[in-house]
Amino acid sequence: RPPRSLHSHSEAWPIGAAGMRAATLLWASLLGPLRGVSSQPQPPPLPHLSIASGSATVSGFANGGDMAIQVHTAFSSMVSGVCGFAAQPYHCSVQRFTQEPLVEQRNGSGVPRCLDCPDSGRQKTLPFEHCRTHPGVVDVGKLPDFPRRTCGEPPRPGCLDDVVHMYRSRVFLQSGLRDQQTPTAAVVNTAALYAQLLTEPGESMATEFTLPLGHELPTNNSSPPFDGPGACLQHLYGPQKLVPPAGLNAEHLHQFIQYRYHEPDFIAFGERGLLYMPTKCWDKHAECRLHFLFHDCGSRESPAHPPDLSLTAEEQEYARYAESNGIVLVIPRLKSINVYAPQSSAPDVRRGCWDTFGQMQDDYDLQSSKYMSTIGNMLRGILGLEQSVGAAEALTQAPATSPKSMPTAVAAAPPSPIPQ
């Protein structure tokens, strides 16, 4: 069984002279002077990699699953598939359905916006997480036309990619029968929405709604066991069977700087995110796949702050498949306390959730919002749609610096497997 957490490379990992020289040049040429940031040398941005066409995918659990579905919908020209564990339908959080009862708007409601409410939610609004807690009121047929109704046809820039890119997407959805926070009926609604957006949903969508699991991203350590990460990646990258998961390698887990990808005044993201790079993906001539994984934030009753710069047990399971199947794994990290959100109407993004509630902006699930545009910039950077750093080229520069100050996101030392 894997260790409970796997820490990313940082100052504690010596990485060799080539990596040290590369890092020094990268910091000087790419990152420039930093304001309000620790004087410790910073890791570089995401490398520009050779990613196989059509292999960029996303996944997440609960709030992270909602974010994965938002990213898939908004950037469908770049993202070809999604896995949603305990995830609700796109744009459901703020959409009122026919004859759905409203509640008094109040500080801390978490629902400052309400589409089709009498006054857009200023006096009365929807119950928080209404698509999860009351899935029976959701009229899924009201959701598919939102992209074109909002963004036009063809869509205007910065809104959403044309939904035609979603027609042949790969979709995997899962819900446990004992999940009381996101009942299976809520995820069935997500499947129903995708069934209207996919050309061949019977072929391109897979679901698992039959197991007595609770509110969790299931793994082989669940009861009953279910390899959620494996089922997800197998559906996204099949039909050829995936190579069984391999042992983790600590020297393949790196940090990357996140502030390069968002506006200077937006500080919801942590300073660093995580990048797991299998051995073969350091070769610029090797085509690898790309997968973004979004963390959860728990519930109001049982909040879970964003993880630190180590892999959680569930993230390790993804990384094992990434190692053996040539999948580059990108794991963005939010801050535990989002000081960007002083509004009393944004209690959930303040505690480190992705804004899948519409708490920060009217365009929260469009490309133009602060959260979504940041992820879009990360995608473009690693796919080479904007200038970025080549992984191989980052390993050939001088001068050297001390190992203790070396952020290992550019390291390429010989592998050293983690004892299992």
C-alpha cells in the first residue's frame, strides 16, 4: 500500500549540477523579480511538452468534479474528456427550475446569483447546493442550450468553446449509493445532460452508480473496493487496456509556479502547483498524454482545506497510472483561505473551494472568469499554445546554485523508486 502522502521535490532533494544550472537560468529569464513572495528561489512554470493530440483530459471529486466539468465544457477544443466523481451538471448551481421554491437572500447564503429568479437573487435566491440536495427539481432539458444562448453561435471569444467540440468527448461519471452529500440522483442528472451533448453517449459515456459507496473518490482501499482512478483513465484513454499502475518515483513529482497563469490581483491560487512527469515524458520526441486533477474542499459541516504540496492517497493512485502509461499529471492547488473573497456571499471560495457556485463572478463558469482563465492558461502553456519552457531544453544551462535552494520542478536526476 502506498504511503499516505508523497511530498513533491523541494529544497530537501539534491538533484545534480545540470538541474541546478538549468534552474538558475530559468528563474532569471522567465520569472523575473518577485514582489510579496518569499526570497526562496521559485520553481519554473509548466514546461511545453509533446502531448498527443486529443489526449488532454480532466477529472475531480465533488467540488473538484464540478470544476472538471466546467473546464471540460468551457475549453472543449483543448479538453477531450472528463471524469466526474460525485459531480453535478454544468451551470446547475445558479439555475432556477420551474416552480422551484426560493429562500430569503442573506449574508453567507453562498448563492448570490440566481438565473431566472425574479430579481436575479438579490432578495430571494436558491437553496445552497440545490442541485445536490434536491436533484428531483432539476429539469436537465433546461441546461443544454445555455452555452449557445449565452455565448452565441459561433461563440464570442472568452466565453465558451463551441459545443461541437464536445460531441465526441469521453465522459466517466461515478456516484456511490450511500453518498448523502451528492446523492446518485444528482450525478444521474449530470449523465442526462451529457447524453444530450454527446453524439454517441452509449459509446462515449460510462457510469458507475451501482456500488454501496459513500461520499469519496473510490479506490481499491474503499469498501467495497473500486479503482476509480483506473476506471476513469481507462475510459478516457481506451479501448486499449492501460498498463497496470507502477510504483511511484519521488523524483518525478515536481512543483511549478502558478502566478504566471493568473491576473496579478488574483490570489486564490497557491504559489505552487504539482506536476507528475513520468520518465518517458522528459524526452521531447515522446508523445505523452495530459491529465488535470482538481482537489475537493469538503463540505461546510466538514471542510477540507486544499492539500499541501504532496500527493494525497487518491492522487497517488492517479500518479501510479500516470507513471506506467506516459500521462503527465497536473494538479493545481488553491489556497486554504482565499483572501481574494471578502464578500459575505462567498463563504465557500473563502475556505479554498473552486468557484463552481457563482460566488465570485457572474461569468464563474465561462472562460473569462478568474478561476477558469487561470486553468485555461495552464492548458495552453503545457500544450504549447503559448510560449513556455521545453522540459529537455531546461536541463542544459549554467551557472550552478546550491542544492538546498533548488526547486526540483526542472530536475531530471536518475530515478529513485520510493519503497513500497
